[in-house]
Amino acid sequence: MKKSGKLQLIGKILSILSIGFVAYAVWKMGLDFSFVNNVPLFLLAVIAGIGMKLLSMWISASAWTRWLAFFAGKPVAKREARQVFLRANIGKYIPGNVMHFVQRNLFATGMGISQLQLAMSSVFEVMSYVAVALIVASLTAWDSMQAVLAKYFGEKLPVLGIALACVAVGIVAVIFILRKKIKKALAGYKAKDFAKTLGSVMALQLVTLLLLAAVMVMLVWYALGTLPAETGGTVVSTYVIAWVLGYIVPGASGGIGIREMALLLLLGPLLGDSLVLGLAMIHRLITIVGDFLGYLIVVIRKRRDGTGGTEGAEEEHA
């Protein structure tokens, strides 16, 4: 078996594990539907939420594709890249919250892109996502984000700050030591192209975050029967804070637990703890179903096409 075939096999095995952890995540949520008083309207909201989640995934995949094209230094097949993204996406449910990045490299072996270029695209995707979320959170509710961090880490918050500072110093030291090699590796990239890619990616990622926040706004609207503009704005900023914490704090499967805790701390005083927890769990279920449907759509499409990953070769390129 060729190396690429072995990597694809490992990727499939990880996908099976991911599906298992998705099922486990749903099982352990302990959903409470006691606040549901209009079942048809609730189901409509859930279906709409799943559709918005799928759209956000497509946009997020497109953003990653732009980073991929930049670091590859050549056009890449958009459709194939998006399929790689969506197939690997459920890997985040494997504890550690990083396995989907590994699966991207495994699934993209047939795209003619080096593992280093694939890794770089994922690293910069994370950095740009965190930058977008932090900018939104800083402009809307910086104090609230600090409060959540203090509540979650408690007395360990200073230790966390020192640890992050040490990591930052270590990264700077490594960059300094390897500066000549890094400069050589980046010699083929133009600052203008980087800035253009960064700007377009961050715009797409902002839309992704707003779509996910809109799902939460819709659920709150359903539960309250009305939604003042001020409350809607609070829900959006709160969700962005919860999202970025769930995205960057390690040790959680798909951010499960951290995101819900942040929503509870920030929205609980406004809407009530029980309602916020119920809505947060429903939102989590919607995102899980959306992730799984995205994966399933790709698998079915690839089987229907009868291809092993080359179906994007003649399509529009990024």
C-alpha cells in the first residue's frame, strides 16, 4: 500500500472514532426540552439552525481553502479542499480538540500539497479565527471575557498567564533561532498577497461566527417570544466570547463544556440559568448534527461520484 493510501486509511479510522465520540457527546448532554411549548415552531427553529450551521461550515471551509492556496503557492481545487475540511471537521470531537487538523493532512494527501503547507494553512486559520473572535469580543464585552476566564481558572489564572507568556517567549526564541530558515521558506510569498488573503479570510470567518451567534439569537427569540435589540446584541457578543474560549482552551472535545459554561455565566443573570443551559445544549446539538451532516454529505457525494478525491481537478480553483 502506498504512503498516501496508508494515510487515507488512518484518516478513515479516525473518522470512525470521531463518529463514536459524536454519539458520546450527544448522549452525555442530558438534554432538557421542558421549555419547549410550541413543538412545530421549535422544530422549524432547529432545522433552520442546522441549515445555518451547514452554511457556516461551507464558508469556514472556503476561508481555509484560501490559506491553503496561499501557502501552496498555486491554485487549489475548491471543491476537493472543502470536502477535505468537512470530512475532517468531526475529528474535533476526539478529546484534545485538535484531531481535525491532523485529519486534514491525512485526507489531503492526494491534492499535491506538502504536509508542511497543509499544516501552515491550519495554523494560520486558527490564528486568524482567534484574532477575529478576540477583536469582536474586545470591542463588545472585554470585561465579560475576563470574568469568564477568572471564573473558569479561578486562582490558577495568574499561572495560566505566566504559562502563556512562557509559550510566547518560547515561540519568539524559536523564530529567532530559525529566522534564516524561516526567511528562506517565506521568500516566495509576497506581503501584498498575504494581506489580501488575511483580509478575505477574516471577513469570511466573521460571517461564520455571526451565523453561529445568529442561531443562538434565534433560540433565545423562540424561548422568550420576543427579542429586544439590546438583548440580541448581548447574545451575539456573549456567544463570540464563549466560542473563542471553547476554541482555544485545550482538553475539551469540540469545546464541549467550556462554551456552555461561558454562556451560563454571562447570560444566566439576564435570562435565567435553567433556560440558558437548555438553549446552550440545544445549540450544541444543532452544531453537532450540522458537523455530522456535513461529513455525511461529503461521504455520500464521493461514493456517488465514484472517486477517491480527484473530483475537484477540473473545477474552479482558489
